[in-house]
Amino acid sequence: MKGLFVTGTDTEIGKTLVTAALTVALQQAGARVAPIKSVAAGQVFDDATGRWLNEDVALLHAAQSLGMRPEQVGPMQFREPCAPHIAARLEGRTIAREPLLAAIARSAAMGDWALVEGVGGFRVPLGAGWDTADLAQGLGLPVLLVVGLRLGCLNHALLTAEAIRARGLRLAGWVANTVDPDMPHAADNLCALQVGLRAPCWGYLPRLRDACAASAARHFSLSSAELLQLLRDAQPALAPTETADLTAFP
């Protein structure tokens, strides 16, 4: 599997918007991209289709051009908008490591590049004894960090970068997303992030009136072709002997 694992400094800081925007940008460079929301908690009933659907899954599904079904974009969805292990428990289900990795691998195989979005921050519990950091490590993909620009983001971002590298994963880059448009000293915070994260900034998203994938894609720092080359250069995240063999899963 080639691609990125997209994580964030917290929940509700723009991971899905950035993933959808990157999907659009890479497709403009001719790449076949499979965006995947690994675990999604929180669904609404769509009267038009008569189905329950997670809004993040819907945004990623709309961005892709591979003909993926919603359940392939979001292989594990739950109704309740809460921590995923709690949402799973409420439905009498579990989030098991091997089945989830296998489902992600099947969806990823539909394209040449997989953009696998995590849930919440980098260390959100998924079940007994494992969390989203374990998921990222199992996938072995380089990581793109979405930093929500608001008070406290420096600490959150630097701790997350430290945790990513502690797992032996490569921090391929980061994207700044404006959560608080009135954040004081935003430029100074961006400078501190550039120094502290020790990874290239792929883009800076202002507060968008039209927060759709196409409009967000215009705020990447590089062209679509340059983003694709950056993605190529980031592979692989781990040494070949350490990379998870996802083909072994059914």
C-alpha cells in the first residue's frame, strides 16, 4: 500500500476537508486516489437515499473518482457521534485490528494511492489494548499532520509529531487549518510550527466560507504535480522489513 495516513492535533480540526482536498489535487495530476475514513462515528439519516451516512464519509466519497461505494470509503461506521470504542460498544460491535486493516487494504487496492484518515487525534482508543497510533503503525504509511490553528496548537502539534516519530513513522508534512479565525499572533505560531515540526508545510487553509474539497485544494502550497512528487518521495514510511504485509489479511 502506498499513500498517507492523515491524522490531526485533535478532533474537528479539518482532517476530512484536507483529505478530500488532497484527493482532488492529486487527481488533477492524474493520480488514482482512494480516500478512506478508517473509522467514522456519527451518522445522519439521508431522506434522499434512505440510508444512514457519516458526513465525513460523504465528503470523501464526493471527492473521489474511482467509483468507490460509501461503505468502501468508510469501511467501519457507527451511529453515535462519540469516541469510536464507545460507539462500537453501544451497537454491540468491536473494532478489531486485523479485520479493519484488511478492509482498509481492500479499499486501498482500488487506487494507486490511499489517503487513510484516522479518527480524532493520533491516540484515540479503538478497543482493548489498541488505538489509532497502532492503526497507523500497522499500515506503515507516512503521516500527514493537520494542525488546527487555535490557542494551544503548538503544544498539541509538537506532542503529536513526537508520538508519530516514536512509532517509527515518518512525518511527511503538515497542513495548517484555521479553526479560530481570530487567533492572535497566527503568523508567529506558523513560524514556530515550521521550526518545531521539522517537516514541510503542505498548505495553509484560511477560514473558508465555502468549505468544500475543491476550494480547499487551492490553498496547498504546491501544484498538483509537485504534491504528487512529494507523496512519491515520502514512500516508504518504514524499512521494508518493518512494513506491515497487508496482503496477508483475508
